[in-house]
Amino acid sequence: MNTGDVEKKRGEARVVASREIHLDTDYANWILELKQRYRSSQVKAAMRVNSEKLLFNWQLGRDLVQMKAEERWGAGVVEQVSLDLQREFPNAEGFSTTNLWNMKKWYSFYSIGDNCIILQRVIGELQFSVNQFQKKLHQVGGEFLQQSASGFPLPFALVPWRHHVEIITRCKSVEEALFYVMETIENGLSRAALQNCIKANLYGSRGKVLNNFAEHLPSVQSKLVQEVLKENYDFGFATVGHGIYDEAELEEALTRNVTDLLLELGNGFAFIGKQKQLVVSGRTRRIDLLFYHIRLRCYVVCELKAKPFEPEYAGKLNYYVNAVDELLKAAEDNPTIGLLICSDMNNTDVQWSFRGIETPMGVATYNNIRIADALPSREQLKERMELLQHELKETKKLMNS
């Protein structure tokens, strides 16, 4: 069969029969690679589109501010720009007057006065996060990275536009806004989840835990740790049996719901175990809760106290942190961190207790533990309902008589 006949046969409509092809492992691997390559191209395309739109929004907001558009062309210029853009691009979204005002507000929020300096400083300090941004942004192509030199902050490209609007509308400072930008990127927050975080004042509850991190950790690590740990933990998901309970009961209540516990601690915590046994000089000691934090790259020793802070607690936590450093910590791990969670504390007691201690530690509180005795059982609820129904029947009879 000559070349012309082969080409003619290829052009004919036909069904490929299994006897005409030979599928093997190489073919299967090639198809898998093609699928992965195409999915990757879809992600890159979506990121590039989002990045370019955000860059456009930033630059339009910048133009409205720097050109002093309202002073130059009148108070209705934003509405006119909106009309002109919608007329030229009738199928495009995002050119409403409200959206244009948000673009101006967005640029102004981060760029006016000292806010610009704060923006650069805060992003510069969060070196770990910036490195992650660079890796992710590399996927969208070099063109955008070059364009970003015009003043558009690189991390912003990884946050959807409506998230940005939500952040600048609800946040009172650049530091707070950038905190939620970071949270959105690192935890993949949906818009609803972002709203819940802001409503719960996640920013206000982070970084206030009493600690000695600044004295015993490198600057960048210290700041990251303070971002991760909270001042107070909401243990409303846990239930103890009685109003008076000890550490063992508290620990059991928390670890009975490990998923909820990890959610409350925050993103990045991996649960190693409870009552982790350490054998030193033939004597067994047990750590209440042991975690490893993926982002911090270190062990976190957590001691629970169902009572207010006492100075001797710091010494015990210090011992456990040192023991984990000696027995578990690998060369590539960062220094182990101690976290004491108690029912209450006096700041002076904590600060004085930390003097002379060289291990990095913090003290936080908890609240909202539920008491089982305070809640009616299913049988009790049933009895109350039957009693209520009986009373309603009797009342109805009296009214009808």
C-alpha cells in the first residue's frame, strides 16, 4: 500500500477496532500525563485570568486616585467611566459604578499615606508566606510577575476580587486586612468562611498569647508562632460529666472530638497523641497532648489545667519541652514550643514565672466547656414534653368549659 492509499484510508470514517491498537503501560502513563497536563493548563489559565483582572482593577483604582478624576472631570466621572466601559464591553462583568468605587477604595486603602509603608513592611516580614506566594504565582506565567513590578502586591493575585472587597470593607487597618489576605491564601477560605473569620475577630484573638517567644526564637519564627497561637480557646465542642472536673476529664473531653479540637487550634496542627509517654532515667512521665505544626515545622507540647495558672506549671512545661527537644526533635525541626492552656491566669504570675526559662513557651486560657449535668437527658426532655402537653390539654378544657 503506497502513501496515498494510507492517507486515503486515514481520511475515511471508521470505527477503531481493538485489534488495530495495542495498549500497554507506556500508553496508560502517557494518557495520565496528558490529563494532568491539561488540568494544570486549566488551573494556570484560571489563575492568569484572575490575576489580570485584579491587576486591571488595581490600576483603574490607581488612575482614579492619582489623576484626581473627580476634581478634573466632575463628581459624576466614575459613573461616566462605568457607562463607557459597559458600552464598549457589554458582555463583561465588573464595570458597575459600585465596583469602580470599590476599585478606588481598594487602591486607596493600601496606598494612601503611611499605609503603603505598612503594606511593604508587613509583607516583607512574612517571608515564609511570600516564598509560598512566589511558588504559586510562578504558575501563572512570567508576564504577570513582570507587570507586578508596577506596584501591585504579588500576594493579592491569589485572592478573589469579592474577598478583597469584603476585607477592605470590614477591616480597620492594613495589618488586619493583610492578616485575612494571608488566611484566605493559606487556608483556601471561601467568601462565607472569610466572613465568619472576620465576624469572630480571628485577627484580634491571634498573637496575644502571653509568651517569651521573642526572647528565645528567631524573629521570623517568633512572629509566625504568635500568629498561630490564640489568646483564648473556645472548647464549646467538649462536654465534661460534672461541674467540678480535673485535667484528665478535660483531656478526655477534648480528644473525644479530635477533629473539632484541631479546627479550634487552627490550620497546620497535626495530632501526635495524648498522654505521650517519656521515659527518663527509668521514670515515666506523660505529656497531656503532643502536636506537630506543619507550617512552623516544630513539635508543640500542650499541657492542660482545669484551674487557674500557678507558677509551678511553667517549670513542668519547661521540662517537657526540653525532653521533646532531646528525644523527638530531628535536626531539621525548629525548636519545640510549649503551650499551657488553663482556665484563667494572672499576667504578672505568668511573666515572673517565665524569667530564667529559656525554652519558648506561651500561656492561654479556655472557656465554654459544657457540663453534661446541666443538660437534660433525652428521657427528661420526653417527660417534660409529655407534662407540657398534659398541661395544655387541661388548659384547653378549662377554656372550653
